[in-house]
Amino acid sequence: MKIQFTMKTPDVVSESIDAAVRNKFSGTEELSNVELFQQIDDTEDLRSELTDLASKWFQYGEDVTLELDTNTQKITVLLAGD
């Protein structure tokens, strides 16, 4: 038997992506202005890229559906809209 669980996770996608981006660019405090502006562009590009990727599974940036297969005892994250 398969059971689907849809969970609403407001802010978890944006907060997790923000944390990942901050972690990637941590330790770069001593940058020149040019490097700083480049980092801001890189940060925004990475945030957008990760948000687009997460949207494959998180509908509206917050709804995710898991499917439990009781026969195999495995959980699958379903694509958004499936």
C-alpha cells in the first residue's frame, strides 16, 4: 500500500537556501568593493538556482509531498504537482 503525506513547510525552503548560501560565502569578509559586488551577484545567482531546483519538489516554495510504500518501507519525495 502507498500513503501520501503532504506537508506545508512555510519558510523552510527560503531559510535553508539562505543558510546554504551564507555558508558557501562565509569567510569572505575582507573583499574589495569590486569583489564584494561580484559576490553579491554570485549570491543572488546561487539563491535563484537553488530555489529553481527546490521547486521541482516544493510547490509554492512550501508544500512537499512524501509517499510511503508500506511494502518496501521506503519514502519517496514526489515531484511538485504529481
